[in-house]
Amino acid sequence: MKLIRTRLRFSDLTISEIADEMNFTDESHLNKTFKAAFGQTAKQYRKEYIKNIAK
């Protein structure tokens, strides 16, 4: 999961591409797993990270 967070923060890959790269069956599977671990979807995490670095 740490690598997924790194990819979300520092790459331009889509969440679907990250899911494929990390061997999830699809983006939905990644999001369910990510949300269970961190309380938000991968998209929400990336959006929040971008918002926070823009401050």
C-alpha cells in the first residue's frame, strides 16, 4: 500500500494504470482495498494530496 500511495503522489499514471501495475483485478478492487486501509479512495487521496501541496 505504501508503494500505491507513492505512485498516487508522484506519478501521472491513472488509478487504473496503477491498479494494473500493482496486480489488482481492476480500479474498483484497488479502491476497495485502499479505502479499507486509509478511509478514502485512491482518487480522494490523490486529490487531497494535490490540494495540500498547492497551499
